Amino acid sequence: MKKYFVLIILLVISGCSNPKATIEDYSSSSISGYVTALQEGKFLVVSESPKSKDGHNNEIFDAIWFSSEESEDVEIGDYLHVWSGASFLSYPEQATATKFVIEEQERQRTNLTKKEVIQKAIIELDKLTEEHYFSPILTKIQYEKQKDSWNISFENINLNKPHLTIHIKDSK
């Protein structure tokens, strides 16, 4: 009887512990991706990889303009996991963020983080186009070790602008 009691206590204790309790589950988020534009009280999040293809076999990246009263800590280049309610089905979509988490980015054997690269690329994009891209859709961010530089590609569906690739040297 004592053995059963000890066994039950051990099962209860082990069942109450959760080794993954500190790991956040982002699978239920509406979108995870990079912030590519900011406006007062709003931020644009673009998914890291394409979700579908259109009728012309072009890749489509999820992109959502979120409004949030708590967006003052959000910066261009941040990687966010965002939850929202209903959205307006435009492209990019528009929704209110009910919750978001900024994921910390680690430097990966490069001088710049992806956040820093995206920030520099957005500044360069505005210089190249001599205007502010309203909804820059980030389609690629890739480091080329041989050239010690980053390739960042954008498209802008709203303004029917051409796809642009910007090269950023990996230096501060």
C-alpha cells in the first residue's frame, strides 16, 4: 500500500511539472515576421516565408498592418509574433493587435543582426526610390559570406513598384 501511495505522489508531482513552461508557444499567433514599416500607432509585419502563390505563380507573403496602443516599443526590423482579431481583407491586411511578442535576435557570425540590416535597407530603399515606400514587403534577407554582405529584396504591391534588391555591407 505504501508503494502505491509513493507511486501516486510521484506521478502527481511529475505531472505538475512542465519542462517547457518557459518556452512560449507562438503557433497560435496570427502572423510571425519582420516589421518593415511604422506609422503612428501602427506597424507592418511581413511573414518570413511565402504562404501561397497567386494565379500567375507569384509567391505571396502574408503582410498585415496592425494598430496597437502599445506599439511604442516596436522598431523596424523587430521579429514579432502577433495575435489579432478580425482583419480587413486587403493586401496588406489591416487588423488590431490583441497581443504581440518581440523576439530577441541573436547575431549569427555576422557584424550586423537581421534587425540592423532591415533598418539600413529601409533607409536605403527610401533613398533609392526618393520617396517613402508605404508598405515594403520584405521577400528575402540573406547573408553572403563570400562577399561579406547582405541581400535584401522588397516588393511593394500598393504602388506597383518594381522589385528591388538592396546590398548592405556587413559592417557597423
